[in-house]
Amino acid sequence: MQTYVQTRVLREAQHTFKWEVQGELVGLAAFDAADMEMPRRLPDHDEPIWYLRVVALSCAFQRSGRSQAVFTEAFRMMRVLDDSRDFVVGAVHPENSWSFKACAAVGLDKLYCRPDGYWVVMGEIP
């Protein structure tokens, strides 16, 4: 995994999940509790959401279909921590087609493109 993920994101995130098999890191997720304005749902109301900082697989496990398992466990943990938060939001680099596919597979759809070029994805937590 990238040094940035292993150091900064994991250190700063409110919640983390690491998936290890026989002492080897397979994947991880990091997320924070946050609020987001959702005018279509409730105008003038901030909705409590989960902000997904990262879902990542070690290089040896990328493109292996295991990302859905990491998402599923992260979503399960989110529900355990706070069942009142129904939505998860994240950001995906515009050139990361594999991340878009992984997000779509778990119900996270493109919402809008930020000024920095990253796409905001959002979906309901199962």
C-alpha cells in the first residue's frame, strides 16, 4: 500500500479496518463520521454520513475481486458504530477506473466532480 495511506490516512482517520491473512496485510478501509448537506433529501438539513477516506488492497491482491469484501466489512463496521448514518461518501481519482468499478459494484455512484478533478461517489449503506 502507498506510504501515504499507511501513515497519514490511517493515523488521521477516526475508524480503520485492516484485513490480514497469516500476518500479511490484504486490505484496509478508513472512514470518518461527518455531515453533508443533502438538499434533495431535506433542505437546510445536514445529513449524518460516513466519509470513506480509503479502501485499498495490497498490490498482490489488487484486481482480484477482494475489494468488495473490504467494502462489505467497512459497511458492517459503520452500521455497528452508528446505525443512524445511512449514506457513505468518498472521492475517487478521475483516472482510477478500477476504483469506479469497485465502487459501482457495492452501490456507490458518481455524484459530482469536485474542482480538484476527483469524483464524489455516494451510496446507501446496506
